[in-house]
Amino acid sequence: MTMKYLKGVSTLKLDTAKCTGCGMCLKVCPHAVFILENRKAVITDADLCMECGACAGNCPVEALSVTKGVGCAQAVIKGFLNGTEPDCGCGDDSSCC
């Protein structure tokens, strides 16, 4: 089963000009968000990203950025702790995540 979080709100960004194709993001991403194509990382589906920050924290050339603790990861944690569905507290405006 593939876990997708809140559609279209991930803060994950990849600067392909900086990417050296080391593959570290593939190794550390718990949801297989990345693949290597033409010796560069590629985001397969940003909606799979839980914004944990492992990729950005382990990228040796700072080609990746993600705001940890917001959006989907925070919504999932909050839902788990409250015993509810994931909820970032935005109401119907998912653009704030």
C-alpha cells in the first residue's frame, strides 16, 4: 500500500542544477519519493512526501529543501495523537500546510 498524505501541499523542493546524483535521498527517504534518472534525483510524486526532512538533512550538496514539522507529517502526527484522521488545522484551506 502506498501512503499519500494531503494532496498538493508538500513543501519538498529539488534543485536539479545542484544535484550530483549521489543517491543519498533514495537511501534515506522512507516513502521512496525519489528515483535517479540521467544521473540526477527526480521527485516521483511529491504527495508521497511526509516532510520528515531526511532527504534534505542528508543531501551533501543541499539540492533538497523541505520544511519539517508542517504539512502532512505534522497532520499525521496530530491525528495519531488525537485519535483522529490527519488534520493540519487549516479547515478547508489546505494551502496553509
